[in-house]
Amino acid sequence: MKIFGVTGWKNSGKTGLMERLIAHFTAQGLRVSTLKHTHHGVDLEKPGTDTHRHRVAGAQEVVLASSARITTLHELRDDPAPRLAELIAGLTPCDLVLVEGFKGASHPKIEAHRVETGEDLLAPSNDTIRAVASNEALPDLDLPVFDLDDTAAIAAFIADVTGLAPRKPKGLKNDCFALPPGVHWTPVDEALDTLRDRLSPVVGTETVPTANSRGRILAADHMAARSNPPGANSAVDGYAFAYAGLPAGDVTEMPLMAERAAAGGPFTGTVPMGHAIRILTGALLPDGVDTVVLQEDVQVDGQTLRFPAGVKPGANARAAGEDVEAGKLALPAGHKMRAPDVALLSALGLPDVQAFKPLRVGVLSTGDELAEPGTTTDTARTYDANRPMLLSLAEGWGYTPIDLGHVADDRDALRAAFDTAATQADVILTSGGASAGDEDHVSALLKETGSLHHWRIAIKPGRPLALAQWNGTPVFGLPGNPVAALVTTLIFARPAFSVLAGGPWLASAGTMLPAAFTKSKKAGRREYLRARLNEDGRVEAFKSEGSGRISGLSWATGLVELPDGAMDIAPGTPVRFLSYDSLGIT
């Protein structure tokens, strides 16, 4: 286990630095444990709780166990305080132990330092301190000096000193796509459950400036570095006073102080009981006040303030942390950042985030019959519609599209293309040649890896999916028909890619709406119809269910999902509509 410490005087920022370092290293897949030295008693339970009663009754050691965590409370009583080495020896093996305090111990440390505390640095007299993290430059110090908030740089320094290396993503097991023996046709829901249960992130992590994090998936829980608002403040322009000092009567009169409190220009004194002070929106509430009256509701006569009685205690005053308290969860791991999330983390003092690297989606087209759009007039050739469609989907979902080009039906060329793809992409999408026939070269080649599994899914449109890995990179082999390729990508690849990218499983969010068409559906397969809403809010189906009618994909604004069982649909029958918007097509 690697050991590194954070030390410093009280209010130096060491606990906040510890918190950020823990999040940083755990986001890299490392197991982190912590030890903290404290000068006060360790009371983790409120008086009256079961464990507190056990300890008070005289128990030497109390263990509190649940399905989430185990807590051990050991009463030292007359025993000497344990040494750091003994505490570390009692930890479960991990990658890194971060120690807060214990400044006299021999492990390497970084000192947290805030200039405004007035405390002298520990560093000059402590040769175990390897660097200083400060809120101001320290040019005369003969040690590396980091910005106290530059978590990434400090973490890189710790990794260099200790020889700590981030864990690589675990990747997928070779048999992760295997279905139970004897399964011939798999219902859609069972296939989706299998993917959800067996997939895990395949991308690494990195530090990203919060301001540039829109669209990125968080790799760790992100906690508030400080409260929002950071201090109690006024919600309006008005006058502040202590509610307890209000005089009785229908009209309140109070002496008005000459000073004022403004946002960024707080009044640092104390407002006497029974006095008021001018305050502007966002200004910190001075000591001695807890209530604000709107300026529109008052009259000012010289240094006297008048306003009607009836003001409620705490009116127009925002409490510190009433939005989010320091140390509380701001956003969880797996959350995909949006512009409002950027605002939240910025307001909570987080200059950067730990995020998964963008998933690189490689798209490869195969088949002798394909040609680039507009390159030939030969009617025996088919313009490649799948590759540009799939690349566009990947980009629209926030991933990095990798165009792997087109490969003819040549196994040596296809093998070389897969070798290149596995170095450039985190997941590979192919279209065409993925079924179980002898001339399906993608399937034949993937068989060599020993990881190929054909999923015969009870779905229309859509032939079997070919799922495999090439040099550890997952491969989704899609049907060559563009309609089937789009449907299977939306239903299977979209939620799977989210998990591979570090995000949540994306279940299709449908809406029940009345049909504007007639259809008699047989039992056995789940069906997806190209559809759109008409002016009456009813769902129209495309005029043909032929899977070669690509125009229906563009005509549609979504898909109708019909259940596995038999169903007779008439105008007005409720059907489940999956809008393109809900599937990430915009």
C-alpha cells in the first residue's frame, strides 16, 4: 500500500484537499483508505443510539454492521494511543492510504497552507514535507508549491512520489456476451437485461475543467467544496435588523445606521439590537441581524426607519447552505454534465471534475456491394447509408465517432481493419456480414477470437446481432439493412454504449398515445414501426413495413413499439411511441 499525508494548521484547507484527492484517485479506479488524527473525542453516534448506550455501559469495542458499511468503535480508556503504523496495519489492503495529520510521522506529506491564517509553515522544520499547497504564491520556499485548488497537479505529484499508477478499466470478460445453452430466440427484454448486467465502463478517466465539462460523464461522486450560499445573505434590497429587537406597535420605528452592507462589500461590524442597516441583494447579513424588510415597504426620515408591523422572522434572508451544504453530494458518479450542472459545480467551488474519457465509437462497413455515395452509377452497387448514419448517431449521443471506412469481402483486409479499429476505438460497430452464414465474413473472422455469440433476438426488423470482442474491444455486428441497423442500434447499442462510457443504463422512455392506423400483429416477436405524430396527436405508421424503405426513417419522428404478444390495433388503440428525441436523435 502506498502512503501519503496531508498536513497543516487548523483551517488550512487540508480536509477539503483530502476530499478532492480521494475523489480524484477513486475516479481512476484506485482503492483509497484514509486515516485522520484528531485532538477531539470521536463520537460518531448521537446520545441515546444503541451503540452509544453500549459504549456508555462499558463495552470495550462496539461493532456496528449493516449491508452498507461496518463501523468499529474502540475505547482506549487506559490503553496508549496506537501508533500510525499499527493503524495502517489494521486496514484492508488498498492502493493508497491518505493520512490527514500525523505531522511527525515518517511518511511523505504535502502541507496545506492558507496565508490569511497567519500561521507559519511547517515545511521548513519538517523534512517529510515534500511540497506545499497554498492559496498564494510562495516564491522564497525551496519546495514545490502548488495552487491549493489544483487537485490534478497535486494528485500527479503524489502519484510520482509514491509510484502510484491508475488502474486500467477492467474491460469485459471474454464470455460476457454468452447466452444460456439451448436458447434459440431471445425476447427483447431478456437480451437487454443480459447486456445491462454484464457490461461495465471500458474507458479511462481524466480531470476536466468544470467550465468545459458539458457532455462529460462524471467518474466519481462530486461533493460541495463550500456551501451555497456560502454565508447568510439578503434576498432583496432593503434594511436588515434583528427580529427580536422589533418594538411593539402598528408602525415600527428603528434608528438607521449610517453604514451599509453590499454584495462584495460586507459590513464587518455588529448591528446593535433595535437598529437597522441598509443592505443590498446578495450582501452577507452582518452580525446582529436575521431579518430584512423590502425597501419598497419602508420610509426613511433622516436616520429613522419606519415600516408597517407584521414582518415575519427571517424574512428575505437566505441561510448559509440552504441550497447545498459544504461536504454534501452535489452530483453523483455516472451523471452526464449539462450546462445547469456546470453552473452548480462552479457555484460550489469545484474548478474541475473527474470524468470518464469520451467513448470512441468506431464504425466499419463491409461488403463488396457497397460504394461511397455518388461515386458510381452501377446499379449493382449500393450506396453506403449505414456508416454515415451510425457515425452521426454516435456524435449526437456525445461520443467520439471514429470512421473506420469500408472493407470489401476480404478476410485479410477485414482482419487488418479490426486490428486498427481495436487501437483507435473503445467499441466497434459493423454493419453487414454479421449473421451465421458461410459468406458472412465478419462472423467468420470474429469466430477466431472465441468470443463470438449470435443473439437471435425476437425482434422485427432486425436479424441476429453478432456480439464479440477483438483484442479486448467489444464489437457489435449489426444487420446490413439500414432500417434494421437503426432499430437495433437504438434499442440495444444506445443503452449499452452509455454503460461502456461510464453512464447509466438508458431505458427507452415511451409515451402511450392513440393510434391512427390499423394492424393485426402476430405473437412471437416485438415489432418496431416507423411512426410520427399527426396534427391530432395520434400516431401514424409509415405506409410500408418493408425494411428496405429507408425514406420511412426520415419521414418518421420516432418508433411505435408493439409488444411480444399478439395485438389488434385500430384507430384510437393506445400504442407505445418512442420519439426520436427520447432516443437521442435530434
